[in-house]
Amino acid sequence: MTVDRLNELLLLSALVLLVAVVAVRLSSRSGLPSLLVYLGIGIAIGQDGLGVDFSNTELTQVLGYAALVVILTEGGLGTKWHEIRPAVPAAAVLSTLGVGVSVAVTACAAHYLVGLNWQTSLLMGAVVSSTDAAAVFSVLRRVPLPKRLTGVLEAESGFNDAPVVILVVAFSTLDFSPDHWYLLLGEILLELAIGLLIGLAVGKLGALGLGRVALPASGLYPIAVMALCVLAYAGGALAHGSGFLAVYVCALILGNAKLPHRPAVRGFADGLAWLAQIGLFVLLGLLVTPHDLGDDFLPAVVIGLALTVVARPLSVLISMVPFRHPWQDKALLSWAGLRGAVPIVLATIPRVAEVDDSERIFNIVFVLVVLFTLVQGPTLPWFARKLELGNGSEALDVDIESAPLERLRGHLLSVSIPGASKMHGVEVTELRLPHGAAVTLVVRGGSSFVPLPTTVLRHGDELLVVATDEVRDAAERRLLAVGRGGKLAGWLGTGGSTGLRR
């Protein structure tokens, strides 16, 4: 590696990133998940395009794991606990029992319809049975679904990576015996328990520490949060637990804690997640050899149909038996099992382990992901409307960022009023903030002014609220309550100044 070589790599990387960023607009207009665009960029640069020869599967696996850690961190930080809490039991069943059903059905289809041996079939079933967090988060946040459904899908995509990774690693060992399934089940449960405990411990301790320490620069908070999430992953993995579950749980706790500069933290994680997705998908596109995919096109279609039309719906039906969900919810959950980078990354595990037919597994998975993402991604909003599950009328929470004023024993709250917030039309005095908190500045249309008690708040306003340490939490709860219930919040059961769940 020379300086000239470094300059060439930096030039190519910068061009790829710029093309990928511009391509996001194209993908958002077409409804296609951006992963397809990034895969296309990688293929265009690769052997059948510009001729870049890249075949390092081990490096791809390592970087893929690192990218998944960042993607799961962003997903956890952006998930609201009060929205997914009712959905956690259903998501937990889907990501364990549902994965087992999906693996079994898909493996049978691969064995009996495509003719793969049982080890290869089980690997195929395990690799494609995990929904992809990046694909789910990016698509669902553009689809106005009820919170009960977005909660299930987001939590499932965050949870199911862990058991699937364990299954793929187990099936990739040559001494694996299906007769010892109970040992595999015990290992899965143990690793999930270890990962859960480590994620909870790091998340709780990190939230406690960051909430009490005033760092000298706001830019240090996002770095600290990211470091804590990586610590959870590494600690979970080194303790022979599920690092992926640990990092998601840790990020979920930190994202819902009362941390200073939360929007800045989420923005930093969002930027890193985009960078991780772009790099990962381009790398996966480089790794594939397009002219070798022709022979595996038909098997990919057969296995994909079995997965999408039979395995996923059956896993949803069985998993949802204990829960009261209407048939429309189950239909959407069945269609919204999006695949993305995770299956392709998992397909590198048998290649590194030199399992028989591992090259074919990778090619089939690649074709399957591309084809069925092309079908499911753009049709998901249409399918939701047909099931009458669109739900875009709910008020959005106001966005509150808190910065500690350590020497003044107070906090500066930055409050943004989104378009659907019911804080629109409320006078400052009607906020009824607790004593010790006050609106000191309003920014509207590029200009700022000190509000009067009779100043009427509008959509798009940004407020600066100063609160003492003693009433900071109550002030935040009150602002969130008014954003959801308007000026009568508290009298109509919408939270008021006490007990509002975050």
C-alpha cells in the first residue's frame, strides 16, 4: 500500500459514495430499497463490469458483521420502546419459533424440489429465514402502518439475526447431526440469554453514566453511544453469547433513555448506518460473479417462492396463534418479511467454512434476494392500502433534544414541532409547563423571537425551553403530551404532566 495507491482508493471510494447518495433519491421515488442500487454499483465495478477482481470472502464476512453491528445500532436507537413494547412477545415468537418453521419448510423445498443434500438444504433454509433490519427499517418508515405492526416487524428484524447466525454456524460444521437438535436448541437459548443480559447491562449502565456526566463537547455523546453499542456486541460475542442481540438491546435502551443531544446521536448513527449499508452492499456486489448466476436462477425462484408463499405465511400463522391479530395483520406480516444484506452476509459463512456447494448457496441467495426484493419492496405500500392498514393520521411526537447546563443546574431543551403535531395552534401559556420551566425563544421561518404568553405555536416551529434539573423530566412529559393531545392534554387522558410513557 503506497500513498499513490491510497489516493486511488480514496478517489474511487468517494465517487462510489457520491453515486450511492444520489441513487437514494432514485430508489425513494421508485419505492425500491436502496440496497438494490448499491448491489448494482458493486456489480458494475466488479469482474463483469469495470473489471475489479475481488474474491476475499473472509474479509467480506468480517466487514459484513461490522456493518450489521452499525445497522442494528441505528435501528435500536431509532425504535421507540413504548411503541414496540406491546409487540415484543409476538416478535420474540416470530424470531425463534417462526424462524424454526421457516427453516424447516424452506429446507424441505430445497431438498425435494431443487435436489440439494440435507446439509445444504438446511443451510439454505437458515440463511434466508432472517428478515433484514436495514431493508425493514428503510421500507417501513415510508409506509404509514399501525404501530402494532411496525413494532412487530422492527422488533422481529432486530431479534431474529441472533438465532439465525447460530443456526448457520451450526449447520456449517461438518460434524453436525440432526439427531442432536436438542443440543442446538439449548445452545441457541443460552446464547440468546447471555446476549440479552449483556445488552441490558451495558445499555442500563451506559444510560446512567451518560445521563449524569456533562461531556465538554456535544459531539462526544454520539461517539460514546456508538462505543457502548460496539462494546455490547463484542462483550456478548466474547462471552459466547449473541452479540447481535446484545447490540440491538443496548441500542434500544440508549435510544429511549433521557440522554443529552439525542437527535444528534440518532443523526450520527443514521449517517454511519448509511455508510455501512453502502459499503456492505457494494462489497457484496463485488463478490458476486454475474455470469455464474444463470444456472442458479431457477432454483432461486423455486426456493424464493417456497419461502415467500409457504414458509413465511406458515411461520406467521403458527407464531401468531397466542396473539389476537386480525387476518389483515397476519397477511401483511407474511408479505413484509423482507430480505437484504443479512442473508447474503450469512451465505459467506459456509463459503469460509468450505462446505460443499457453498458457492451455489451464495449464488442462489444473491439471486433470491434481488428478485424478491424487487417484488416485495415496491408492492408493500400498495398491499397495505389494499388491506386498509394505512394509518397516517396519528399525531407525531415533538422532537426534544436536551443539553445539560451543569454549572447552572439546569437543562436547555430544543423542541421541534412536526407537521402532524397537535401542538399546532396552542398558545405558550396553554402548554402549562411546570414551575421552573419556560419557553425562552421561538424560531420560525428563519427568524427568532422571544414569545409572549399569548404567542400561538405553529407547525415547523423550534422552541428553546429552559428547565431546572428538578422539573426537566416533567417538562419533557408535558411537551410530549401536548404534542399528542393538544391543549387539553391531561384532562382528556392523553398524559398531562404526570406519568406519560416515553
